[in-house]
Amino acid sequence: MARRMMSRLGQWSSYVFAVDFDTNSDPIYFALASKQSERPQVFRNVLADEKCYSLHVQSDDKIERAKFYGGLKKKLSKELPPECTILEMSIFQPNVKDSVIKGYFLKDASKSSATERVLGELLRNDPVYVCSYLCGGEDRQWSQHLWSNTEDGWVEVLEKYCVVPAEKPVHHPSTLSIINYDVFYSFEDAYKVLQQCVDIIPESKAVLELVDQRLESKEKTDFPVIVIEGLDATGKTTLTESLTEALGATLLKSPPQCLSPWRARFDTEPPLIRRAFYALGNYLTAGQIGQEARQAPVIVDRYWHSTAAYAIATAVGGKLGNLPQAGSEVYGWPGDLLRPSLVLMLSLSSQERMRRLQVRGQDKTMEEEELEANHLFRQKVEEAYQRIEGPACITVDASPSPDQVLQQVLLLIREKCHL
Ligand SMILES: Nc1nc2c(ncn2[C@H]2C[C@H](O)[C@@H](COP(=O)(O)OP(=O)(O)OP(=O)(O)O)O2)c(=O)[nH]1
Ligand SMILES: Nc1ncnc2c1ncn2[C@@H]1O[C@H](COP(=O)(O)OP(=O)(O)O)[C@@H](O)[C@H]1O
């Protein structure tokens, strides 16, 4: 392990470390250097005299990294002393895609050695790098100390680096690993992830067998395909059902009904695996759309916009402004996924949407809980919806009565799809 870490360490001097001290401000960025920096200290204003540590997942296997990282926060929250604050952290090379190594930064205000004991255990048993941070000397310079295992199981400091301030990068580190980690832009890329999960998630095999039997979808459809999108309780189910009746259309949804037995199982997985599952759901639905749009118009309840918007909003940390700019490739449509004729996004005030959620009283998915609890997440989902292209969505005011919304949407469909 030490040898492997030594080879990786050489690269760390070109990496920047980002610690999210709170979601409403920029992360603290720092780098490592072999000598002290003349510039003011990185942590002076955010750390008192807590002991600080960081741990990063170091496996080269994307699935193993995602699975381990997915369970790490729960493990730390359970085993670390309550006085130890756990903060999101990443190491990355600015503007280098896929360079992000995710981890946690620990501010330990406890007086016990419990944190060091837990980290020593992790180091011995799991694919992690563990570091401690010390503030020394009269100029209170910070240094990072990388831990390693010795043969007789003790922890020793393998390497020491000076911690120096780093420039704020152009792109927030969380935006560097969206493609093929949070959002999949081809069937093959999503399919490969579930193939690699067959040994650890047996349900993947059943999902892949269904996907292997999917209907091929053509580029063009004989009848229009209209997707209805929107946050939970904006009225999608109500509208899609009345639209289907009014147009003599076929109603489909994504993920399709045939994936229902496994959806809750994949909702518990880390983003890499969960989003691959939803992406494959879109390809299954696309095959059904191609088939059904030969005979009649097709209405779809959620499709690509939901998959991409929720994934991007979940992946991008910190402020709303950290979202990739409009026009970024992350908002592009997968080249091999059937494009609908029209995408309508139902928009509603938060108050009315909450009222309707209460009235409906269904149990909520984890993401619905998150939408309710987290105004910033909801803003990111809505903003990501608006930035997705190929086709972009058209916003519809969903606050009038069900019938008025239906009439408004029928007018739009007649105008845009000549139905
Ligand atoms: N359909 C769909 N939902 C996704 C995707 N990624 C995340 N989600 C989340 C968004 C919502 O929190 C939840 C939506 O679940 P459903 O597809 O069952 O929507 P449904 O229309 O039943 O819920 P709603 O009526 O909108 O409250 O799943 C995705 O790719 N497709
Ligand atoms: N235009 C509307 N005005 C008032 N209530 C509505 C309207 N559309 C739907 N509802 C009600 O709001 C709740 C959520 O609607 P639903 O169609 O389930 O939304 P979604 O499918 O987007 O979650 C339901 O109780 C529904 O009866």
C-alpha cells in the first residue's frame, strides 16, 4: 500500500483540495507544497484549535469507489465522536474532467483519541488515504501529514506537506465528474455500469435482461411525442391522464412500469449506479415510444429532463451559481436517445406545490423529501431543467384549475405539433 501511495503522492502537488465549510459560500481551496507560503494562512478564519483530518477513497475501480464512498458518511457519522464535524471534500486538478477524488474533511473538537482510532481502522481495512493537519510554529503554518500502515499494524506519518492557499478554480470541482458518473449520454455507458454491478447487486442481471429485450426506437416517429415534466405534485399525473383521453393518445412513463420491481433497490445506490439505472429506464421507454407512436400520439410522464436535472442538481455542491453554465455539454441530449416532439415543464409556486403534496398525501421518495427540505436543491433542479437542450422544455403555468391547464396545453400542442 505504501508503495502505491508513494506513486500517487507525486501527483498530488498538481492537485487542489476543496473543503465545503458551508453550502452558501465557496469551498476553502488549498494546495500542497514542499515549502511554506508567504501568503496568509488558509484555515486561519475557519478553524480554531480543532484537530483536523481528511480521508479520501483511493480505489482505481469506479464502482468500488462509488460504493465505498456512498457508505462512508454513514459509517463516519456512526463511529466518530459527536463533536467531530464531517465536511464534504474533494481533491482535483482544476479543469481536468474525471480528476476528482471525493472524500471528507474532519474538524474534531473532541478531546478523545476516538477519531484517530476510527481513522486508523479505516486505513488498515479500506481503500482510503488518511491525513492529519497540524498548525505549528509561531507563524501558525498548517501542514498535512499522510498516514500509512506499518507492518506491525501501527499508523505512521509517511509524508509531510505544507498547506498553502490555492486560487478559486473556474469550475466548481463537483462539475468535473458529471459526465458518465452522474449523467450518462449513451446507452453503452449506462449499460456498462450495471454490467459491472452484477456481482455486487444481483438485481442488475434482471434489469439488463429486460434492457437486452428493449424495442429499437427510430429517430423519427409517425405521431407526435409529448413529454410532461415538473417537480413532484406540479400536476403531471393529472395532466397526462386527461391529455391521453383528450388526444386518444398512449400514456407512457420513465422509468417504465417493467422496472418498478427494482426501482426502490436502485434508489438506495450511490449516484453512479442509480443514475445508470434511470438512464437505462429512458432507453426502455424510448423503445416503447417508438412502437406506440406508430399508431397514435404518445404522452410521457417524465423522461430525459428528469434524469439529467435531478442528477446534475444532486451532483453540484454549494451555491446555485456553481451549476455548469447554460450551453455546457452536460445539458446536451444523448445522441442515441429518441427525441420527443415537445417537452412541457409544469411550473408552480412552492406554496401551491406544497399544498397539493399535502392534499395528495402519498409517501414521498428520498428526492421528494430533499426537494421539500432543501430550497437550494429545488432551485438547482428547476434551473437544470431550463438549461437542458435538444429539445429544451417549454414552461407551462400549472396553477390554474386542471381543466384550464389541460386547455392551455392542448392549444400549445396544436400549435407546436399541428395535432
Ligand atoms: N422518473 C424519474 N424520476 C427521477 C429520475 N431521477 C430522479 N427521479 C426522482 C424525481 C422524483 O423525486 C421522483 C419521481 O418519481 P416518479 O417518477 O414516480 O414521479 P411521479 O410522477 O410518480 O412523482 P410525482 O408525481 O412527480 O410526485 O424520482 C429519473 O431519471 N426519472
Ligand atoms: N391544476 C391543478 N389544480 C389543483 N390541484 C391539482 C391540479 N393538478 C393536480 N392537482 C392535485 O395536486 C396533487 C398532485 O397532482 P399530481 O398529478 O399527482 O402531480 P405529479 O404527478 O406532478 O406529482 C393531486 O392531489 C392532484 O389532484
